[in-house]
Amino acid sequence: MKTNKKIPISAIIGILLVLGVVISIIFVAVEQSAKASPMQQLDDKTLEEKAIAAAQMAGLQGAPTATRHVRITLAEWLTLNDAELGKDAAKFGLTPDTPVFVLAMRGNVKSLLVGESPPQNKGMQEQYNNITIVLNAITGDVMWTVTTRDGFSMPVPVP
């Protein structure tokens, strides 16, 4: 003998409501977790190695004689250099709170950096005693390279 048991409509509605609430809670939890956890930054050792390699590509001869690093935001770096974020920066994932790793170095730097006028004597390179490399602390990409002549202060002072 077959028995047909019908599930009451109120039970079906109750199950659907509970299921909807559970899905909503999961969605909100995932959304909040994504917003609350910033992207992982690279460690100091990795960033320092990348910055020194970039400095050597830009003209640092050998190892630096002294270094100092700081972790700051892109907005803080731009303030130090009297610069501002470009209007299209967000298209490249750059915001004022983008974390940056700044490694300032003393050493023998022979360089002709982009934007500098060539020296009067062909084949001669500009001589500096410092170089500063700014990296995106999340990706390790070079964002800025600075050298300063004697008598001018470095963005991040190194004794």
C-alpha cells in the first residue's frame, strides 16, 4: 500500500527562507573578509634585495655602504617629493594608501638617469654618492628612482 505524504507549503517556505538567510550570511562574510584583509606585502629581505638589484641597474657600483629603509604609503612618499598622484593612477591599481618600500642607499653611483641631460663630455656619467629606490611593497615593482647631488638632502636621510 502506497501512502502519499504531502509536505505542507509552510514547511517548504520555511526551508527556502532558512536557505536564503544562510546564503546571505555566507555572502556577507566573504565580502567583509575580502575587504578586511589587505593584500599581503613582501617581506623586508625580499624587497631590499629587489631594491639593491634595481639600484645596481641604475648605476650603483657594488654594494651600498649604508642603507635605511622605511615602509610608508604612496601618499606619504609623494608628499616627501612635492608630487601628487596622477589622475589615471587608479587605472594602474595605485591609490594614496598603496604601501611602498623605500630603500635609501649611500655608495658609489655612476648614472645617467631618464630625464637628465647628458654630460658635456661624451662617455662620462654623472657621479652621485646616493640612490633611493621606491618599490610597490605588494608586487616588488620599481616605482621611483632618485639620486641627489652633494648638498641636497635625500628623501629618506642615510648617515
